[in-house]
Amino acid sequence: MDQFDWAAKWAHYLPNKSAIKEAESGKSISYGELNRRATALAAVFSTQFKLDKGNRIVVLTENCIENILLFSMAQKTGICLIPLNYRLSPKEINKLIEDANPGLIIYEEKLSGLLSEYQKNANQQPLIELKALESWIEKGLNIPQTDVPDGEFSEDDPLLVLYTSGSTGIPKGALYTRKMMFWNSINTSLTITLGSETRTVMCMPPFHTGGWNVLTTPLLLFGGYSCLVKKFDADHIIQLLETEKPQVFMAVPTMLKMIADSERFKDADFSSLSYLIVGGEPLPIPLIEEWHKKGVKIRQGYGMTEVGPNLTSLHHDFAISKKGSIGKTNFFLDYKIVNESVKVVNPGETGELIFKGPVVTPGYWNKPEATASAIKNGWFHTGDLAKVDADGFLYIVDRIKNMYISGGENVYPAQIERVLISHPDISAAAVVPFKDPKWGESGCAFIIPEKGKKPDEAAILKYCKENLAKYKIPKKVRFMDDFPKTDSGKIDRKSLAERV
């Protein structure tokens, strides 16, 4: 039994333990059945499709039990899964498939239209509709294990390729190895205490590292339980948080705001929840306080597709006193904050945040130049500007690529946004640069008002003058009902820049 075959391990120890459930269909699967069916799939892919270690399978589905079956199959065979973003266009999907060069594509029937561009290609790889997996599993159950070749696996073999959102350029496929997943799970457990009795509700999408590696794969390692949700709906999530009784739940700030704004929130029973795990963007203090009133602790953190992704955690005891902080790095991880010469800066000074440890990706699929640019002497360069305070708490200042220069001064949008959201009439804010004939670049502030509030531009600029240096004050203000989002739930700054 391979040490990285987690389903086989838990099938040995707790075969009847519930592993995965689908919220919408109500279907569930135990660890014993997960292992049995994944073993059958492994036999089919090895003997019928001649796929083994190093081969790739593209997966185009929403959250479902089959995704976890395929993951367990990958652990048994060395096949690498590539879950694609079903919110992309057919042309974008086609480009990713061409880049991935898979030996097989598995898709959900409702998403078949996304393969229309790919199906124009002369050299198509086999396509399997998700429902057809059942018949392949039945075939696999009748294949003797003696007919299935034994594989020899390394901890550096990739299990997943997860494409970055591409918000700053062409999407890149980050390689996720067995070693990365193991150490990410260990780091996560040390931070939030996972075990075989831990339960979660997972509404992050399966093409995103948050959907796979914040809680799903750590709980597969520790024998826990995940209830998978296909689409986020605030009222449905509230219902599941009450009925499924999870101890941990991961969401991005936009989701938590929508839940808190629901009519059901006030009377909802969240007594099972030990923590909310929050990532993506800082959580505004008023929203933290709303959840605290419900007795729910907040664990904010920082992560990225290429490293982990669970990199830092802000303990709930410091959610208010260290507001804006991403906390401290997880246990088995080293970091530095460096200047352009890769020299460590002093506490309080701003520099690029870099990481080193067993959770760092070995690189990007099929992109050696991008790999060499990101990983230097074993250190992954995040592109994020950060600083550390006297107590060792880390703060993200901004993305290097978000920074703009106005009148010769470096301006970090995140600093301005933190001031804006502290205004009582502002729910959310985003600042993007635009070309300015006098100053080179200036900022435009996009504002979502609080419900029932109608702040005007003059009041907002007056507030900025009271709290910001002159060169940081936005030159324009735009009001919106909502922000465009990337598929990872972050603000789509490119789209906002086009609206200045």
C-alpha cells in the first residue's frame, strides 16, 4: 500500500467512515467504497486507456464525488489531473487543453458546449462524459489486480496541474506534487487542528486551489468528511452550515458578506463551527465583528496557487488587534522579505515576500522560462510586497504589479483601499491606475456603498485627504453595485481599469 494512497489507508482503518457527500444530490460515499471504486478506475485507465505515471487527464466538471474518485485514482496510478475552469469561454478552454496536451478528457454533459472549439481539432483525444464513468468502474471491478502494472512513485511526481487565473497575463499551470499536498495538509492541521472527525462544507470550485487544497485534500489525508456544493448560494450555505454541522468552513470575503446579508443569518445556528477560514482578500473589521457576534471565530490567511496554498494564518485572538495582517507563516515554511537585490529588509520596511519549503511548486507545466523567473535558488518569488512588524506579524502591502507611480511616488492601491473601507458608508473599494498627463498615473477609486448609504464623491475625497498623503488621493471616484470578479473570487482589476 503506497504511503500516498490515502483512500487505501482509510479504507483499511475506517472503511465505513463517510468521506464525501454531494449537497445537491444527497449522494455520499464511504472511504471503503471510495477506495474500491478508485481502484477500479485505476485498473481501467491503466489497462484499457494505457495511461499511467506522467500522463494527463483534463477534467471539466463542477464539484462532485467523481472528482474525488479521480483524485484517488491519480494517487494510485501517477496520472496527473488537470481540472479546468468551466467559467471560461470555449476558445479559452481550447487553449488550455492544447497547452495541457492530455491523453483523455472527462467532462460533465451540461458543460459539453465548452468543448465546441476543441472538437474542431483534427487530433482530438478521447472524450468521456462524466456519467459514463459508472460503466468504466463496473468494467474495472472485473479486471484482476494482477493485470494492473505496479507503479513506482516519487514524492515529486505531480498529481494536479492547477491553472492560475491569468489576471495578469496568460494562465500558467502550477504543478502540484505529492510532497506539496502532504506538507500542506500537515501545515493546515497544525494551524486549525484537523482529524478524522472534522467536517466541512466545500463551496469553492474544483478548478481552484481553494477548492482542492485548503480543506479537501487535507481532510482526505486525515480521514475527515467534506460536503461538496456545486454553486454558491448564501441561503443554501446557511442551511448546510446548520445541518451538516461542520467545524471548519472556507470562503472568500464576498461570500461571507453575502451570507451575513441574508435574512436567515440572524437566526442561524452556527454552533458547530470552530473557525471560518478566510482567504483571497482582507476581511473588513465590521464583517469580522458580525461573525464574532454569532460566536464564530475568524482565521484569516494568505495563500497562492503555486505555494501550498496554505501559507500563513492569523490566529482569531488577533483578528481585531492585528487587523490587516495575514498572520504568521505556517510551521514547515520559511520566508524572507527582500529588496530588489534580494537582500532582507528591516522590520517595517517594504519588500517582496518570498518562500521556501516543501509546499513550493517545482514549477509551471510546459513553461521553463516562467518557472525560472518565479523560483530562484529554491525560493519562490510571490510578486507580493509585504512588511513585518515588531511582533513578527506579516502584512501584504500590495501586488508589485498593482503598484503605480504618481508624480514619481510609488502608490499601493491596497493602502488606499484599507482607508476607504474604514469609512462607515463604504462596503468595499478597489483602486486602479489610469494615465494622467500631469502626474504620469493617478488612481480611480471604485466604491460599493453600504446598504442604505449614499456617499458622494466630495465626502469620500475629503475623507481621503484626512487620512492619506496627497499623492495617494484618488483623482476619480466611481460608484458600483458590485465588482467584476475573477474566477478565484478576487476583484478583476483589468475589467475595472477599462471602466475608468
